[in-house]
Amino acid sequence: MSGKTLSKNILSKNILSKNTPGKKTPLTNAVPAGKPARTKPSRATLPEGEYLCMYCPGKCCRYFALPIDTPETRREFDSVRWFLLHERATVFVDDGAWYLLVHTKCKHLREDNRCGIYENRPAICREYTTAKCEYEDLWVYDQYFELPEQVEEYREAVLNNACVRSPFPEG
């Protein structure tokens, strides 16, 4: 911001999930119609010869995240607020770095959650591995903004050094 542009380096980041860690979850949305749902094994119990993507709903193909400059002024926070005025956009902070997350499915993700252009997929897809993917649904962020009002409140707290909590009772 402040004259800087968004980085063109696309990063695949992890989306916060409400699944219970360690709980096996049926992936009804990851199975084509007419086929029985499979239970999602943990990494440790993955059957030999199978791979994580066989049990995943294609999370890494349903969004992309772009690094953005850390907002430091009212105008820069207003730019972050502007992102959130658009459908399917959220902003998160992970290890101090800010990202614009766009929730949009890859046009080549098939109904069975496999890649329709696997042999000809882009380099970023080829380089992405399951070593640190969000298969287990354990990801959380420092900050996660879905609404412009959340950014406004955060901005006021940061720029005005405002106390976000209620004051201590007197006496």
C-alpha cells in the first residue's frame, strides 16, 4: 500500500476450519454423487499406497492468498477494508505477515476433487506438497478479518492505542 503494489507471488495459505482435530470426518463433499463417503484417516493411519489428496475436498484448490503490505496508516487500513467490501475476500495475518485471501475454486478442479490438468498444472501447484497442507484442519491465524468493520475496529485499537477491553472497575 502507500504506493506499493500487491506482490505477484501467489502463496497457498491455510484456511481456518471448524473440524475437530483428530476426529475422523466423513468427506461427503469430496465424493462424487452415487459413491459411498469415505472416512478421513489421519496422516499416521493413511493406508499404504494411498495419499492424502484421496481423502481431501481439494482445499488448496479452492482459494489463493497474496501477500500484502502491513497497513500502518488510516489510508492503508482503508485499503484493507476495501478488499473486504468484495465478495469472497478475507484478510489474515500469519506470523506477522498480512495476506489477501480470495475464496475461489480453480476452474480445473473436477467434481471428484482431482486436478483436471494434473500433467500440465502450473509450477506453483507442482511445488506445493502435502507436507504442510491443511489436511488436519489445525490452522489458526494471528488475525482473521471477514468484515470491513473488523478492520475498522482493529485500526482504531492499533492507531489510537485504544484499550479493546472494558476499563477496570473503580474502587
